[in-house]
Amino acid sequence: MIILIGAGGSGKDYFANFLKQNYTKASDYTTRPKRSSETDEYIWCSEIPYEDCYSVFKVNGRDWEYGYSKTEILKSDFCILPPSVINDALIFLNTKGITPTVVWFNIDETVRKERLLKRNDGDVERRLKTDKQDFQNIEKYVDIIITEPFFNPTEILEKIYKYEQNY
């Protein structure tokens, strides 16, 4: 199990798309409306099935909920998680005998800002400020840190393999 974390514009979705070629990604529940560009990122629903979730939360004071599915994570090879649920995910996985590798895409804020602006991704300044708060003290959960903004996905996968072999 690989857990990807990173702020907006860090490249975690880019790496996830690379992984999807050969690995299964866990989808999360959400009650928010589907965006036109989205395909399989979430399981869209009107109500979160709490009994299947190890963590449920709301984002930025909106009414939309996100839920992290026990079923999905147990049948998948990797997932993308926000920092707010990483501890819950690790506790849940450890109770199932799974020790995941956590990869943090810790890309420079200037690069991330440029990417967010380029893709017209909402209130960029608010997102950058929120990300700075959300990722405080995340290092204690992380196994591999990626800082190269134009990384090679194959090299990251090799780092993950090497880490898991030495673990």
C-alpha cells in the first residue's frame, strides 16, 4: 500500500495517474458535485456511508463531506490522502496488518502557485495558506519526501520499491 500526500499543485495526481497504469487506486466518497473534468477520483453519493469509513470530514466549512472507505483502501494498491486523515488511515491499516509507504510531494510553493494559477484552480492564495497550515508537522508520518518539481515517476516508484525492500 502506497499513500500519496501533497499540497495542491505538488504533482501527486500526476504520479497517481502514472501508478494507475499498473496499480489500483482507492476511491473516496464525496457528497460534492462532480466536476466536468473528473472521472474516477471519487465515489459520488448523496450521503456518506459512515459504516464503511475510517474517517469522514468536511472541507473549508462547506457542506460537502468526504469519506475514506475501508473497503476501497483494503482492495487497492495506493491512495491519495489529505494530511488531516493520515493518522486515522495509518491506525486503520496497521490494525489490518498493512504497513503502508507514505510519499510526500513537498514541492516549493512558488512552483505550486504557478501550477495552480495555470490550471485556474480556484482561490490560489487561500489554498496555499490552508496547505501551509495543513502540512505542519506532517514529517512524522512520511517515509519518502519528493522535492524535485519535475520528477520522473519511474524513479519515484524505484525509491518506493527500495524503501519497502529495506523496511
